[in-house]
Amino acid sequence: MSDTLLKLADILEQRKNESADKSYVASLYHKGLDTILKKIGEESAETIIAAKGGDKEQIIYETADLWFHCMVLLADQGLNPQQVIDELDRRFGVSGLTEKAQRQDNK
């Protein structure tokens, strides 16, 4: 599973060097963080609407769009999906309530 994310991350990095008029991702980078965040908000809302509608194919489609734009954000910020995977691995086997309490303790 993560192989696909890592391949996509490589492509997103390559798009940083492309012309904004030839690449959708390059155009997002060119427009800046606010545009990337707006797309994440839009895709998040579309994922919510799909889930409320109960159409499983639409949920998958919209979630893919949401993940994609989150990956654009990661690349824009100099991060990569492996770092997110590592964080999920760190949390694996830890109760969500325990993990949330640990975050509160660290504030």
C-alpha cells in the first residue's frame, strides 16, 4: 500500500520544477499554501457528502482526491508520506484515548 504513496510523493516532488501551465500540481504549488489548503477543505467536504450519501464508490473516489491533495500539502511543506506512516506506526497498538491524553500532557 505505501509503495503507491511513495511513488506519488516522488511525482509530486518532480512537479515542483514544472511549469504551472503544464501541470495541475505545479499550478497548486505556484498559487501557494492557501490554494492547497482550500483544495483540501473542498475535498474534505466532498468526502463528507459522499459518506452521508452512502455511495461506497463515491466515498472511495472523494477520499482518493482528499489524500492526493493532502500529499500535495506534505510535499509543499517539505514532508513526505513516510513521515505520516511512521507516525501511524508509532500510534499502532496505543489506545486512541491514551494517545489523545498524551498529546494533552505535552501541551
